[in-house]
Amino acid sequence: MKQVLFLLFPGMEILDFAGPLQTFVEAANRGCDLTVSCCSWETEICASQNIFISRLDHFSKTTLREGDILVIPGTDHQYYTGSNLSRIPEEVFEWLRHAYEKKVRLCSICTGAFVLAYAGLLDGKRCTTHWMRTGELTKTYPQLRVETSRLFVHDQGIYTSAGVASGIDLALALVEKSWGPHMAANIARDLVVYMRRDGSHHQDSVYLSFRDHIDPVVHEVQDYLLSHPKDRPGIEELAERFGQSPRNLTRLFKKATGITIKQFTTLVILEQAGQLLQDLSQPIESVALQCGFHDAKHLRRLWKKHFGTTPSQVRRP
């Protein structure tokens, strides 16, 4: 059971907190093995929007384990400057450093990066913050490698984000990493947000692509195709299953996704093949058969057509 813990500071920005919080709560509601809780060094804090959050646990009462996620939402400008951070109990920063040593994943939203920088945890690392504050972060902590055009950055177990809505992007990416892209895509749909993958992802996943629409029928068809990659159902079968005429289902799918059902089905099969290819103990012939191909030659031909390379070239010992 993983733990997602939010460390709250006075002057916290509500959306920096609420967006990731809701994302992880949705993950827990969907059956992911995680708990979500909040802490601080005070029992009550006031957010920058003058909303009070109370009955907070003291951070020292929490036992963190490897693989847990610790999130630091951003705060209003007046709270994250060096002079204000110096008023925070040193035990908070010692606790953060200890958590990092235990391989807890540290995540900052927006100006939460200033907290990690003050604690010395970002020295020499790539990081980011809100675009209005990247210059200030660079000037205040010149030892950091601040990136100015990224939704979020991951370096050596620490995640920093550009803030506000990008905190949801970061939370979804963490869900994807621990519980898979299908889970992340479903949560993004529940939240009615577009799943934006950061530039560090070299290849889009079919679980996340073509899902930035709100057509419930098309979502159901996509979920079915993703759950039955080997079946390769035809248009007529899908239309009957989801109560549509073949012509209307074809039109709805293309309008919502921009591609045909056949094209999407092909991408689902290639996604499955790509995952199986990571297991070097399986020969390509076995992967092809598991994906519903008659032989490896067919898989190689389709892979070459879509990616311009061969299945063998994507395998890394």
C-alpha cells in the first residue's frame, strides 16, 4: 500500500493542492493500492484564498517508506522567499532530506520547488516552477538547472512542476508510473481533463492518445478494444455490442478521435506487442502469436510500417 502525503504550508494555493489531491483520491477510489493524507507542522493553516484547513496531522507522526509520494503544493509569493522559509522549523527540512534518503518520491507543485531548493534537495538537478518564477528560482539558487518550458521535470527521484493545472498533469503521470496508463487515462476522463504527457515521454501510448473527447459511446468502444487486443472485432460486431449502426459508429469514432476504428485497433495491437517485447526472455515469434498474428513476419511488417524500425531494435537488454 503506497502512501501519498501532502505537506501543507501557510499561504498554500488551493488549486496546487486540490488538483493533485483529487487525482490521487480518484485513483484510490478506482482500486489503486494507496492512501491519501495531509500534514503540516501546525494543526491548522490558512490558504492564500483565506480558506482554513484544520485537523492536520503533524508531519513527524508519519512513517514514510520507499516508493511513497510526498507532495508540496505551491504557496503565495510572500511565503516562499528565503526570509520566510527560514522561519519554518528546521525539522521540516530535515524530515524532507530524510524522506529523500529513504527514496520517497518528492514532488513540488509550482513554487513548492523553492522549498525543495531551500532544503538543498535540488542542487545540481534539473527542475522547474511556475513560468513567472523560473527567473527568480534561477537567481536565488544558481546551483539549480532550471528548465523554463516544461510541464514537469523528473530528476533523480524528485519531481517539480510548473504549477496550477500542471499539478494534475504531474499527478496523472505518477499514477501512470505506478498503476499503468489505462488507469491514468480513466482518471483523466473522470476529471474531464486532457491527459498531457510531458516532453520526457518519447512515444505516446494508445492508452492516452485519442482520448481528449467526451463522447461516452466512443470511450466505451475504446475501453473494449483496449481490454480485448487479440479479438480484433469488426465494425458490425462493435456496432451491435454498443447499440449503434455500423455507419453511425464509424462516423462517431472518426469525429471524436480523428482516426478510424481499424487504425485504433492496429495501434492497440502494436502497444501490446511493444509491452511484450520488453520481456527479453520471449522470442519475437511468441510475442507475435500472443498479439494474434499468424507469424512474426506479419508483426515485423506492421511494426516497420508504423515505426520505421524493427521489433528487434526496440529490445534493450
